[in-house]
Amino acid sequence: MPYLELSLRCAESEQPRYETALEDVGALSVSLLDAEADTSNERAILEPGVGQTPLWDTLVLTALFPAGTDALLLLAALESFDPGLDWSRAGFRSIEDQDWERVWLDQFQPMRFGSRTFIVPWNHALPDEAQAADAAVVRLDPGLAFGSGTHPTTALCLRWLDGLAIGGELQGQPVLDFGCGSGILALAALKLGAAQAVGVDNDPQALLATRDNAERNQVGERLAVFAPQDEPAGAYPIVVANILASALDALADTLAARVAAGGRIALSGILHGQEGELLQRYAAWFDDLRTEREDDWMRIDGVRR
């Protein structure tokens, strides 16, 4: 199925209004990219989670609409929805499914995180090491999926989960993935031995993607997904929150309450230099706080008092 792609540059302050308008007129998806970055690099893609805001001053918004959408009528609808925005910046092109699949196949090869965890595209054969009896393999679809494991924030969390599994701390435990995106962290936890997982995200498309990925990875019966307002209150022995520093700060009380006494938390989506304030913030509830860095990104993990 082909798509009509709309793309435009905008200031960070304008992004919420543009995104709201695009979604209101029927966008199937909206992606945010750093306008100054190399857009062929998957790491440039921002996958907003609970409470997240863009990192960049100037953005490129890319929205997909069904094939056959009339671009002029679409612009008219957008201008009617929010006439205060400059829609003259919008550009259009047709996108084929095969384009997305080719990008995935070219850029995403099987990836290993820690000792046992592998992320493998569905269209790629399992590497020999991923066929070991104790390998934890998560398959992702080569399409419009997001949360592929290549971003450093995801990699930091996957290695953390892998380490917990080696230490036996994950076996048979329930896990909360707050800001689940594609569900990749919840799926990895289940494959590594967690009994159940809960994914929370404020994006309905993320919840759909998580459910679909769970079913295709044959763990659907052990994973539940909720919007933040619908999430049942509870405490978990393992919590991972791969969102941004501003959200981690704003949601500190909520996240701390989600971790059972003696439980473990991993916080990621933190740029190097932002970790100091978060370490102080979470020290109110957590001991043994540690940091790990990959590229310009940090992970904080600790143990609930």
C-alpha cells in the first residue's frame, strides 16, 4: 500500500500545534526529526513517550496519509483547522511500502545486547548465536515500526535487562515498561524470563504496535498495555522508563511509587549532563544509584528503599 507523505520544517514551539492538526485531519503517523541531523540515521528520529518533548530547536515533521489523499484538499483542511500556522512550507511525495522495507533491510541487521538478548528483523535469518537455547530473541517487523533497538537509550535499557536476567533477578517477575513505544523493552524482558509485563504509553499507535509485536513474538497473553490514565495502580519489582529527562523529572513521584520496596528501576532518555539533577531527584527514594553512558546518552539505575 502506498502513502502520501507530507513533510515540513517548524520551530520546536510550534510542533504541538502542527502535530495536533495533522492528527485531526487523519494522519496515520507523525514522525519528528532533527532538522539539522542526517535523516538517513535512525538515531535522529524522536519517538515521543509519556510526557516527552522534542530535543531540537528546529524540527522536520513527517506525516503519512492513505494513498489517493488529495494534497490540495488536505492543505485546505489543515489551514481550516489552524489558520495561524504556515502550511505553505509543506511538501508532498508518494511513498511505497517497499521503500520503508528496503530502508529497514539495509540499515537494520540482527543486534546483540549483553549476553543473551537479540533484536532481529523478521525478514532476516536468525544468526547462529541467536539460536542458542538460552537466547532471548525479539523479532521486529520491517515496516513503519519504531523502537528498533538502535538508539543508545534503548540499547542501554536492553543491556540492563540482560544483566538482571543473568543475575536471576528477572526470572518470574512482573515488569513495567513506562513509555513503551514499540514494546521492545517489555518484549525483551518477557523473552529473558519475566512472568508478565505491562506497557504504558500516551500514544495510541504505540499501544497498537506493542500489542501487535507481542502477539507476533508469541507473548501476547503475558503483556498488557494501557494509556497513562488507564494504568492500574501497582508496584513492580522491575521498572524501566525510557523517556526524556524532563518527563523523568515530572513523573518522579509516579515512577517511584511504581517500584516495590527492594525493586529496581532503570531511567533512560537522558542526555549526558542532565543526569546530575535526576540523581539528586531520585535519591529521595532509591539507593545504589549508578549511571552508564553510551554516546551522548545516559542511563540511571537504582534500588528502591
